[in-house]
Amino acid sequence: MSVVGFDVGFQSCYVAVARAGGIETAANEYSDRCTPSFVSFGPRNRSIGAAAKSQVVTNCKNTVQGFKRFHGRAFSDPYVQAAKSSLVFDLAQMPTGTTGIKVMYMEEEKVFSIEQVTAMLLTKLKETAEAALKKPVADCVISVPSFFTDAERRSVMDAAQIAGLNCLRLMNDTTAVALAYGIYKQDLPAPEEKPRIVVFVDIGHAAYQVSVCAFNKGKLKVLGSAFDPELGGKDFDEVLVKYFCEEFAQKYKLDVRSKPRALVRLYQECEKLKKLMSANSSDLPLNIECFMNDIDVSSSLNRAKFEEFCAELLAKVEVPLRSIMEQTRLKKDDIYAVEIIGGASRIPAIKERISKFFGKELSTTLNLDEAVARGCALQCAILSPAFKVREFSITDVVPYPISLKWTSAADEGISDCEVFPKNHAAPFSKVLTFYRREPFSLEAYYNNPKELPYPDPTIGQFNIQKVVPQPSGESAKVKVKVRVNVHGVFSVSSATLVEVLKCAEGEEPMETDIPAKEEENKMQVDQEGQKAQGDDQKEHADKKSDTEDMETSAEDNKQEEKKNEPPQAKKAKVKTKMVDLPIENSLHWQLASESLNLFVENEGKMIMQDKLEKERNDAKNYVEEYVYEMRDKLHGVLENFVSEADRDSFSLKLEDTENWLYEEGEDQQKHVYVDKLAELKKLGEPIQNRYIEAEERPKALDELGRQIQQYMKVVEAYKAKDELYDHLDELEMMKVEKQVNETMTWMNNKMNLQSKQSLSQDPVVKAQEIQAKTKELYSACNHIVTKPKPKVEPPKEETPAEQNGPVNGQEGSEAQTGNPEKGQAAPEHTGAKLPEMDID
């Protein structure tokens, strides 16, 4: 099982993988650990990551970036409409009303959904992870900004599904950073001690997030989060672009915004200048050659002036910091450390303001760029059964208060109730009790639209179906379980009808509809009641996961203790039957399953198209490579191995092929290039083979000559009655001599013929034939000449064995160890002692 964490940023992405007992950031095919969040569409294929970024100037209308903030948003969304004017590429409305991106792909105008474009980027990151791990990747954890709403989170989940990934958890950026920070710390306070409070500040390219976390040994609890989705590195770039656009308009009379390509180049240069100003306070130049209308532009700026321009942006830095201190009711003295991460945190003015606010030095123990991806990979390792990780529990928070509203029959109006207040622990489940005679619907929404960076507070509608009254005609009791899951997404996870089968005496049925406040209290009572009812609801309770049980007990018990009396009063025996009810979900901007399946299919087709195009380009490159390689070699190492006439005709053929490649062969099918290469190799390979043969043949002949000499020496020694070989059979030695003489004759004959051949002609004998002859000689002679001499035991050896036997029983073992060979032929009484020796 793969363990991978993806940090999908606004401008760039990072991939972290677990292997060799640790977490490491994977590098892409350019050996870069940072993959740009760019997707470029061409006439034949897509380019993703670094390859797409390189096309941002040349193919600016079809190269998309910064699409992360359009997840789950309608085309009519004010944010989308405002962003539209500053984009180089075009946005379009999808049939469902969501935002799409209009590009030219495969020479057709196409509109891709945001989910599809993000899926393309995730596919690239998946390939990077697979190359690092050398195995398929499916399970992963993906990071999202902590301010993402339900619709945006579901959109990212759909994108992961389109890319063929199984997202185990959508993790908030700052929570992932907190995990990467805390899991390795050995000195955290014990669970019963006062927790260590750490503030995490993440200023990325597009957004600013702050969270406060409490750490104990093996435990991380997020206390609160604050954010400004409109403050990031890109806003500082925007200030520079605006300044230089105005300056160039005055100085060179150029309208930069009228030319997309020029605008893209200016953005790139301003980003570089911003980075340089973070490290230098002196005046820095900005020069762009052939910027517009063949005009070169130049200007300069220093850090002090830049900070002056950004005064409004810098004033926004403290707002989330003040907000989080108010939410958590902490004093600045309670804070142990302030960890800062994110690309824009390198700007000195930002660091200065954060440090001044908390009155302490900022900590930079984490990698500013890679901390989020590493945290995601750690979370994936914790969730994976394949890795053994130190136990570490993570409790996140709900970023916005969530309420439910429903039609109330008693009030003949709308009742509502806040189910999850702001900064409530997550993941978390709660059970609400309703009394109904018929199906009813619940609408979930964010109840504080002012702090929502999203125009529509609606989460979705949940219709509870098949609700019927009790046999007595009274309202039936319906238990509805609502949940914020590990992805931070709200859902109505189950609804259960409680059928009363038998009522005990004296118990009165409760009122059918209760006001909102009572409803909220009833919800808490029900959670206590669920645990107390035991076997009747065991099946229902079992559906909760372990984490849910853990989480509910932590938060709700305190509330429930105060309300112990109502459950006590309900102790009359009631037989109940639990019936699961179907729930129909109508979620805001939820991608339909048919659309999702279509997008998955289309992504598969596009991956295949990219693969075919890569193979086509590779085939073309092989032809071009062969042309250049052979042209150089024909006047180099291969010069002596080809006749002048052949060389001239082959050189001409190579030149024609080169011209063809840049003319009609520019855009051909793969098989055309394969055939062209085969045609060239037909002429080139015999020349290369002659060169290889000339290199290999002398080595093979030397080896054969060495073998012949070796066996000749043995034959001569045998004839000279050498005692080393006098045991060999005369007939077999005659065979050896015959074989050696035949091989020598063959070798001399071939060498004579070869010496008459020119290098430009095909060889008389090939190295392979010589090697086969060497092998044949070895097989025929080696087993004969290496036959071992038979061992003959001299008769003398038996008498000393009797004399050296044990004299009085004690020397027996010494005699045996001294003569191990004799021990085998020793008398039986000594043999009895052998096992003892073996044991020793």
C-alpha cells in the first residue's frame, strides 16, 4: 500500500512519500522537488507541471494556473467574476452553472471543469510518486486550505477520484504542518499535564492561514483557526505589476494589459524582483528585452519603497492573529512558539509584523515549502496498515458554525438549531431526535455568512424518507445522525426510526414537536441515552467508528452530565425496534455521478493520448538522433569501415532524412518514423557491425589461441610421461590432440583469409563464430584433461593404527583427533566415541 502526501498549492505542488523508515519529498523528472501548478493544452497533447510552465509565455491562452480557488464555485460567483479580468486564459460556464476553463485542445475548443484540470495536475503528481516508490499509487492524503467550505472540499475529492486516487483524508494545511512539527518531538508534556501551545502561520502564494494547536505526548488538538483568503504572495506581485504598468505607460507609452504575453512576462519578472528584495535592501533593477513592440524596458525598485506600496496589505497581517487570540482566549505568554511557513513568509516586513505582534522571535524549524506535504504523508502513514507509526491522535476543528433548519409542524414555520459551533472538534458525530408522522427534510447551512469567503451559505438538503406514524397514530421517533467527517465535510450519515413495540404503564408519549432549544438539548440527551440503552441499540451504535466513539465521549460527556436526570426518568421498560431510513442528499454544487464517470473516462483517454504523443515524439527523436550520430561517425570511428562510394551515398541519405524531418516529416505518425529509422539502419548497421567485429575479433582469437596452447601443453606433458597426467586414458588423449590440431588449422586458415580482407568489407569470420569454436574445444577437451588422479591408500598405514590405539582408555580421544582419516578405518570400540567428539 502506497503512503503519499500531496500538497496541491495555488502556484506549486509538493509530493512526500514514506519509505526506508522516513518521510522524504519526491523529485519530479527534472530532479526538482517543486512541481508548478500549471496545465498547458496543445494541438496533440497536454503538458503538466514544469513543461506547462515553460509554455506560459508562448502558449499563454491555453496554459492555466491559479485554478485552485475556483473549486466548487458558480460561474456567477463574485470572486470568479472579479478574478476573470486579471486572467490570461478564458473562463466559461459549465452546463451545471459551475466554473469551467475554455482552451484549445486537439485543435478543438474545449471547456474543462475545475475538477478535471485539478485531476490532470494530480495525475502528474501521482506519476512523480510512482516513479519515487517504483510501485502503483492509489491511497493518499491531500491538503486543502482550512477555510475551504463543503462545496470546495467535495470538488477536490471528485478531482482525486478522476485522477484514480483514493483520498484517505483531506487535511487542512495548518493541521498537516502541526503534525509534521509534533510527531517527532520527544519532549512534549504528558497527557495529564498542561499542553504546549504553538501557533502556526502559513502565508502561501494565494492565502494566509493561522492556527493554534495544543500538544501533549501522542496528541494534537487544534484549538482554533483564522485566515485571510485574499492575502498571499500573489497580492504583493500584483502591487509590483500595477506599479510597473503605470511606469511603463508614462515612460514608454505602452499599454501592458492589452498584450497577454507581455503581462505574463511582467508577472514573472515581478515575482523574481520580489524574491530579490526579500534578500537585499538596495536598489534592484528590472530589465525586460523586447517587452512589447520590440521595445526593451528597464526600471528599478528597493525594499523600502516596495513596503510603502504594500502598506495596505501589510496592515491586514495582524487581523487573523488578533482574531485567533480572541477565539482561543489565550494570552501571549501562553504561547510556547510561533512557527512560520509558506513562500510569502520570506518577505521581511511580514515576519517583522508577526514577530512584533507576539513579542517573540519566530521559529523556522520546519521546511517552509515542504512541511505541508510531509505532514500529509505522515497522516497517510498513520492511516496505512503497512507502516508502524508512533501513536498520534489528531483533533481538528470546524472552521465555520453549521446549522440545520427544518419545517416545524407545531410552529407552522421554520425551526433551526446550531449543530456544530465554530471551532468545534472534528471529525465528530451528533444524534438529533425528531418526532414525525411523515417524511421530512433538513437543510444544512453556514449560519454566519459574514465570515464566509464564499457567497452561498447553503451546504445541502437532506430528505429523510419512509417516515410513518406509530401504530397508535402518534408521531414516530426519528434519530438522525449528523457528522463532520475526516475530510471536514458535513453529512447526515444515518436516520433511524424507533418503533415502540410495547409501552410500560404510566409512561406518556412526549410532545410531537419541540422548540429548537429543547431539540438541541434533546440531541445531547439522546447521545447519553444511546449509550445507556444497551442491547436494544447495540447494532445502531456499532456503526460508529472507533474515532467517533472517542470523540463523542470527549466533548459531550461534560454536557450530558448536567442532563443526567431526563435519562434517569426514562428508565421505564420500552421495547423498541430500530429501522434504518433512506436519505436523499441534494448537496450544493455536488458533481453528478454520471458526470464524474464521464470525467474519469475522459481523463483515461487523455492519458492515453499523451502516451501516444510521447511515443510519436520519441520515435521522431530517435530518427533525428541516428542521423546526427551516424553523420559524425562516418567521418570518425567508422571511416575505415565503409568504402568511399558507400559513405557518400549514406551521407546523402542522412542529409535527405534530416531535410525531410524538418519539412514534410515534421508531423507524421509513429510508424512512419519507425520505418524511416529501419531504412537508415539497413545501411548503417553493416558498417557499425564491421567496426564492432574489428574490436571484438582480436579478443576472441586471443582467447581461442590461449585455450589451444593450454591443451597442447597437456598433450606434450602426457607424451613425456609426466606423472601429473600418467593416469589419463591414451585413446581420450588422442581425441584431445586431434581436436586441438583441427581447431588450430581452422583458426590459422580463417586468420589468413581475414588478413587479405579490407576493413570496409564484411569479415570472413565473426567473433561469435570464434567464441563458439572456443566453447566447442573446451567442451571436448576440458573434462578429459582435468580428470582427477585416483587416490591409492598405501598398505603401511594399517599397522600404525593398531599400535597407536588407546593404551588405557584416556588417550583414545587424543588418538582420534590427531588422525581424523584413520578414525574412519578404526576398530569398532573407538567408533563409539565419535558422537561425543562431534558434540564437542
